[in-house]
Amino acid sequence: MCRGLAAHGPIGRNGPQNGKPGLDKLYALRDPTLDEVLDILEPGFAGWREQPKKATVVLSALAKRAQPKLAMQVLEAMHARAVQVNSIHISVAVNAAARAAEWPRAMRLLQRPELLAEPTVFAWNAAMTACEAGKEWQRALLLLQSMPSARVMPDKISFNAAISACKRGSNWQLAAAFLRTMSEFAAQPDVVSFGTAISACEKCAQWQQAAELAGSMVAADVPLDLVCYNALMSACKNGSQWECALDLLFKMPDGQLFPDVFSFNAAISACDTGNQWQLARSIMSSMPGNGVVADTMTYNSMISAYVSGVQWEPALATLSELRETSRPDTVSFSAAITACEKGCQWETALELFRCMPEAAAHPNIISFNAAISACEKGWQWQRALHLFNRMPAQHITPDLISYNAMVSACEKGGQWPLALHLLSGMGLRRLLPDDISFNSAMVACEKAGAWQVAGAILELMLDSSVLPDAVFAGSATSALRLAKGHDAALEFLRSMRRFWQRSHAVAPQSSKVLRSAPGVLAVFKPAGVTTEELVDELRSQTDNLHLVSRLDHPTSGVLPLAVGSEGSLEAKWLRSQFAGRLVQKEYLCLCEGPALGSVGFEAQIDAPLLTVEVDGAASRTEVSDEFGREAMTEYRVQARYRPEAESGEIMLLMVKPRTGRTHQIRVHMASVGRPLVGDLTYGRKHDTLVPFCPRLFLHCRQVQLLDAEDSVFQATANLPDDLSLVLERLAPSYIEKQEP
């Protein structure tokens, strides 16, 4: 008897008994309809009713070819013709979606009660894998948490998929927590469980936690494999623990393991973090003796190590060697250009930059920045400006490093008007200048004797939440002394001292602090952290802080705090402004749905909101004309995007809530059919137009109020990297846009 499909009879019309033509006909369908699928499968349904395994064979074949749409239509065809769909059929179809990384289809398959079959743990695991592969790691975790309520017991594979999702989401704490929880479900962690959790720690530069997990592996009699060793070494590299990384490399043979190219690359990169370029070169030299062939990553890591050691000549020699054995990539050239920049070899840096297109290596932001910085160090401001102006034509947006290098080049070239022009232009690109930007511009003005602009630069500096340092004050004082004399310069310096005294008295030393003023402190709250957790962390540095407003757990942005106790004048002053609706807040959010209008279109939503408690803890807000409280939200369209083959739009909005109800922006936008992207509570859970958005796209960009001395206080926070990357991925599909 023939094997495979032949054992189960034909599935196609007028085809031979092996059934192959039926599958071929299914494969040949492009965007098939249910009727087309029924036409192909109809002759075989009688046999499927008698032997459900025949349907399983067809679905398995579709799964192997990652054809989830066809698999789902086969299920629909079976349901339409009263052919029983069992749990195995659903599981195989979900597996097809997992292989294609189509998480929305996998989720829909889990929620098809009309099929009258409960998905198995295999189906749930496949759906989690689909979510993880589709970068929907949070949904994967929600599936794991939902399994017990669906009467499906998670197994080892379930937890491994969840830990892998945590790795995808750079959440090592949850990965470690799931690892500890496995035993409660009679699921013993294996080498995959531990290895993936270690990789999650490696991704987050948590080398100590990775080492602890490795210790737990040994205690659980789970041997470390090559993948675990490589992840551990990479974690040590990310944690700048080069000695630990080398120790692991040398210990691998003790466990009957032999380093591969990934092992050596991690070790060389670890040496780079410790400025140990000699050791890195020695390790690379030992690779042939260990039967390992260096790849492009090896050479790139070695060049980077030379950069750290300011060894531009060996870096160029390594690049030349790479060009003889393989093809250098953009990283190779960028690292070599950086080495020349560090070695003040601007001519060589530009020559390498010019060679990149010939080597099929396209310049990126790092390449441009390195070349501009090389010109800056070589006092070649015209060449630096030429490179800077070329960036937009290459579809590369200058970043803070680009601007700082360019402003510094202008300072060295005596081009203070251009330096100020660049400084003022940063705001148009939503870039906040830092102390390097301002100091370079101020030094340029000092050299030119342009003392009049010192006050304007200082004002811009404070608006950008940058505290002037000694370099800035010294340059401004010097320019003022030359123009107005000793007394005027000394008075300015004394005013700076008073400013520093006041600032240091109220601001804790934290990287989260955006700006401070009498009675108020503005901090940046990241997504995934509660307001209370953030304030508790800040209180470890200063107890004198009090909450006057909150941001939701998944929301990032500016959070103002009162510098004072709960009953203090400062706290009462700020809370009364919030209560009186005098505080101005601006949010950036990304919505999806029908178009709202052209860029610049403005409107408001005036719908009462009612917040109700759910399950005794969580809350949910809804529009309620009868019981809701007044709520008003204004918005302006900032940019519009339309992905291919989609009827709806994606809109970037600048939103100003005029009231402060729970989840106000999220509920108001959902109420008009434009839910926020990434909103798992009020938005699209399965059919979102932006499946790659890692979280709720809602960011508090700016807050303005009055400080304790009745002066206007304004704090701004740039869009975080995770949300900026979303906009970058959407850029090719934009219809209209303008800077917020």
C-alpha cells in the first residue's frame, strides 16, 4: 500500500488515488474563497467523516508549508459540510499559523466555539509560539496565564514558549519567575528552559542573574550546553565583565564542549568592553588552532576592540584582511572609520567612507557620525557640513551625535552663527540638545566675542531641561568679561552660583530627572513601571517628594512631583493646579481606524466617562452619558500612515486632555473608532494594523504648570526608543506628516 495520503484515499476530484493532485490544487489557490476550497475537498469528505485522521494529514501538510489561511479554510469547509472538527485538527491549524508567525490567525483559531472542539495544550503552545515569533510577547504571556481558566494545564513547552517571549520582550525578571513557577505545574525545567532564561538575562546585560541561573542548572543536574555557555559569555560581555567571559571560554573543554565561532566572538567583544585589545587579538589568533573559522562578526568585533584601544592602524589592517577573505559590511566600515576618527586620521576616514558603496556596504547613521566626527577633529568644518547635508538624501535622519559633532566642528571653524542655527534646528527634529551641544555653541560664541547670545543660549538650555555646567559658565563669563569688564562677568558668575545652589537643593541625582524648579521636580516615567514604584525609587535618594498626578502603568513620559510633604505648601500648590485644570499636558499617541482628516486637522471629544472596578482590583472606563463624569480631549493629527493592502489608516496624534479621568485618552479615542495601537484593553487585540508595536503607544510628551515661585515650569520628554522604532518602521507608508 502506498504511504502518506494514499493510505487515506483521494481528496481531489478526478485525481489518482494518492491524493497529491488535491493538495496541489490547494497549494495553487491564490487568495481562495470557501467555495473554491469546498470544490476541491468535497469528494473526500465522506472518508474524512469515517476517519478524521485523513483531515489531519491534509492539515499537517498545510502546516509544514506554513499555509495557515488555507488550513483555516479547510476547517471552515469541514464545518460547513458537518465534518467533525476535533482538537487535533485545530491544533495542527494553529501550528500552521505559528510556522507563518501569524499570531492574529492563531488567536482566532483558539476562539472558535462553533467548531465544537477544545484546543489542546499543543494548540495553546503553538499560539504562544506564533505570538512570540510575531513580536507579540505580551500576548504570549497572557495566553499562558489564561490556560488554567480554559482547563488546559501548561506543560514544559508552554513555559519554554513563555520564557522565550520574555526574552523577546527583554523582560528577564519574568523569565526567571516563570522558570521558578514551572515546578508548581509538574513541569521540570530542561536545558531549553534554562538556556532561554539565561539568554533573556544576557539581552538585558544582567550577567549576575545569568550566572545565578547557571548555578541553578548545575544544582538541578541539567548540564550546560554550548548555547548556555555562549549566552553566559555574551551576558558577561554586555555587563563589561571581560574576565568572567574569558574564564568561561577556557572552562568549556572541562565540560566536553568546544567553543564555536559564537563563543570566540563573544570573548573578543568582551575584551573590547574592557579595553583589552591585545587579549582580543590573541583570542582571534587562536581560532584556527581550535578548528574555528573567523566570520565577519569576528573581524568586526576585533576592529571594535582596536577602536577602544585607539589603534587605528591595526584596525585598518584587520579590515584589509577581511576584504581578502570575505565581504565587509556596514558595521565593518563604520568601526574602521571610527578607529580613524579616534586616531585623528580624517583623510583616511573619508576615504573609507567613499569606498563603502563600492563594497556594497551602505552608510548608516553610525558611519555618517564617525565621518563627521573625524572631520570635526581635523578642523574640517566644510567637509563635515557636506556630510551632514548628505544625510537626508540617504534617508538618514541626523541624531544628537550628528548635531553635536557638527556644532563642535562649527566651533573649531569659527562659525558661531551656523552653530546657533544648528542648535535651534534640533527642536524641529524633536531632539533635545544636551550639555555638549550647548557648551560647543557657547565656546563658538566666546571665541567670536558674541556675548549677547549667551543669555539666549542659557534660556534655551533651561527650556531643554539641561543644567549649565562649569564649561558653559566659564565660556559665557569669558565672553562677558571681554565685552563688559570684570565686574559684569563676576556678577553673571554669581548668578550662576545661585542657580546651581537652588537646583542642587531640590533635585535628586537621578538619570530620570528631566527638570527641577522651586517646589517641583519632573521625572521621566518609563512604560511598564507604576508611578508608585518610580517614586519609591526616587525617595531612596530624597524623601521629600509627593505625588500630585499619575501615569498609567503602560504609559511613558513626563511625571511632575511636588518637592515637599503631603501637607506642604508645594504639594497643595501643585495639586490645586491639577484640580483647577490649569496644568497643560501634551501626549503623543498612535491610533488606527478610519481617517480623521489631513495633517493639522484638530477636533475635540466631549464624552462623559464612568470608571468601574473589575474583579475587585483592576478598573475599566467606559463612555456613559447617564452616569459618567465630564471629560474632554482635544487632538491634532500629526502624521498619517497607510500600510499596503489595508483600508484603514494609522494616525499619530498630539493629544491634550482637558480633564484627568482614568484611561481618558484611550477610552475617548476608542469611542470614536480610533483605538490606540497596542491597547489590549480598549483597542484591537487581534487585527491591529501595527502588530510590531511592543506596547501601548501613549507617551506624555510635555507638562506645563507654575512652580512654587509662580514661574512657568515646562518639562519635555523625547519619544522613547521603542516607540520611535515603531514610527521608523511606519515611515515608508506615510501619507502626510509634520513634526509635533
